[in-house]
Amino acid sequence: MEPIKTLHSRVPGLVAHIYPDRDPHYDFDTLGTITYNAHARTVVGVVPKTAEEDAQIAKDVRDGKAIGLPVWAYVHSGATVKAALENPFSCPWDSGRSGWVYVTKERALKEYGRKLTSKKFLARVREQLISEVEVFDMYLSGDVWGYEIVQDGIVVIDSCWGWYGYDDLEKEVESLLEYHARKIAPMKQLELPIEFA
């Protein structure tokens, strides 16, 4: 597989290759559950729910037993999802509510070590739920990456796969490349040329 980007270090022969992760896994321990109504027109989510279960989640969120937001899907030559109060997608034909991202109030309080809710607490939980849907969207859209730091074209000295979101990846890989360059540079200076008599 060809890298989408190669970064070069100051040490000759030390490079980093960035690749799309061809086999990403989505199996995180999340605060919320991303559901989808199995009978919705736009079906994208993690846990299937019947129309009755979907309606019960909506009721629990309204009644304050759960904290959650609707999840909207846009499906057209791929799929993308967002958590929002209203449909964030402009195309009414290829988008619609797919399900919910939610957590029971009891679990949220336990997870954050609290006994009571507040507006600030509810906002914080909703932000967490929104970010979990964003990570799921990265998985759906293929925004999952891996890198290998290679010495002399053959020795992989560092690698990581399953990196969600490209935004910070390049900066992180540059930092790791510099770290390995600092470790290798003194050894390269110690290498003596072989002399044949």
C-alpha cells in the first residue's frame, strides 16, 4: 500500500509514512449509545432499535431520565452523521433522523462522580455525546489512519494504527520522527567507516 504522505527527518534514511487504515475498528467504551431506528429511511448507527424503543428513548430524554440528542444521517455515495437538535444537512431527500445518542441520567452521574445535575453538567454530557458521534462519523467516512516510522527503508521502529482524525496526526508524527532522530543521531555519529586493508 502506498503512503498518502511521507515525512523525512534530519537523519538520513529515517522517514515516516502515513497511510489510510484499511481495517479500522469501532469498539470504543463510550459514555453514550448511538442507536438507529431499524425502520428509518436513513439507517446509520451502532445499536438497532425498534420504532417503539426509539420512541421510548425520545420520551426518556424529554422526561429527564436520559440525556441525549437526535442523530441525523446523510446517505449519498457514502454516509455521514451528526448529533444535533435539528437536521444539520441541507438535502431533505438524502438525510433524516437515524436515531439517538444518549446515556441514562443515572449512568452519567455515576461516570462523572456526581449526585445532582446542573445546566453546566448537562451541557458537558451533551458535548461528550456529540464528540462520540463525531468519532463514529470519522469511522464511517474513512478518516482513520496509521503511520510507520522506518529506518533505512526496512526497519519499522515505531507504528500506530487506528488514529481517528487526520487533523493532529501529521504534527504528532513529526514530533515522533524528531524523537527517534534524536535517539538515532548519536549512534549514526559513532558508526565508523569500514576500512579494508
